[in-house]
Amino acid sequence: MTTATAEPGDPATGGFLFPGPWLGGLSLVVGPVLLLTGTLLRLGVPFFFPGQLTAYQQHPALMTTAYGMFLAGTIALWPGIVAVAVRVGISRPAWSAWGGSLVMLGLFARTFHYGVNTFAFALVDSAGVSAATRAVGSYYGYREWIASSLTLALMLGWIVLAIGCYLSRTLGLLPAIGLALMSGLMIGVLKGSTWPSAVEVAGLAAALVPLGVKTLRTARRPTRTAVTRTTLLLLLFVVGSVVLGQLG
């Protein structure tokens, strides 16, 4: 039986499908690169939260950059996951729906934890590393049900999506295995980097970045007017977002 090979946006798929080739392709390139950068910057720092907080006290710029890169990569990745799920769904809709949904739930959980990370770093600045360590330790004893219940979704999602990618021929066997490696990436508040976690995120990059490059290369080229208008709108949006965010 031949597997369907139509691309999202082809007439066979009903025309344009969100997020489109440009947003989806950029996400598949930028998201994994940011995640890998943040992961590598934390290598060598003790894995658990007391070591992470001490490292922040000693090297605030490094740790802020590392955690910021990882958070930015987590946020930037969601359009790419949607784009991959759309591709898989052309021929394997069930694998697409389950894999894409579970991975997205896992991304929500990671953004929640990084909000706690940011607060803990601010607590180091205001009250000291000992107080911040006690606070995070207390958090680990607090029964939070929603984000913590998404751990299984995070672990299974990458495996389900990887199988769907392979069955639909969205990815070959080795890239699909690289994607599935993300199921082993630890989740939680102030979890550091290890060499296995670096390999897991590198597998994600090896799987998705080439797919993102291919998507961008085959995308329909916009007109110069459209590029200029979009660039100006993006600049205004970014500046406005930063200013409004800093106003609190």
C-alpha cells in the first residue's frame, strides 16, 4: 500500500493549512536550536535545584541566558509541532491527533515550570540563595495537580508523534528515533542539563531542523511588498510587546 505524499498546502490537502510553511518552517529551525543552546549552556552545573540556584548566584548572566534560551525554544516550537502534525495527518490522522496533542500538552507543562524557575531566580536576588532553596524545596512538597499530571503526556507524546512521522514518511527512521529521544528529557522545576539530555535535544534538532529547511525552501516566495509589510508589522509587534511587558 502506497503512503500519501501530499504536502500541506497542496490542493490535495484543501489549500492553506495553519501555521503555513513560513511560520512552521521557521519554528522547526529556530525552536530546536534555541532549546539545544539553552541545554548546552547549563552543562557542568549540578543537576538539581540547589546547584542550579547556587550557579545562578555565581553566574547570573549565564544561567539567565541558558534558561531564557530554553524557554524561548519551548515557546517557538509549537507552530512547528502543529506543522508536523498536519503532515502526519494527511495519511495517519490518529497518530497525528494523539502525537501532536500530547506533545503540545507537554510544552505547556514546561512553560509552567519555567515560570517557577524565573520566580526562584528573582528570589535569589531579593532574599538570597538559602531562602530560594528552601522555597523551591517547599514547592516540591506542594501538591500541584495540573502541570504535574502532564508528565506522562510529555513522555508519550514524542514517541507517538515520532511513530506517526515514520509511518507517514514525514521523517525517516533515524530522524524519527531522534525525535523520540525527547521523551527522556527530564521535566520539572530547576532541572539542569546532563550529557544524555544534550543528546536528546540534539536528536530533536537533527530530526526537525532539516525538515524546517526543506519546508522553507519549497515555500512559495512572497512579494517584496508583502515582505516589507510583514517585517514592519513584526518590528512594531515585538517592540510593543517588550515595552508593554516591562510596564508590568
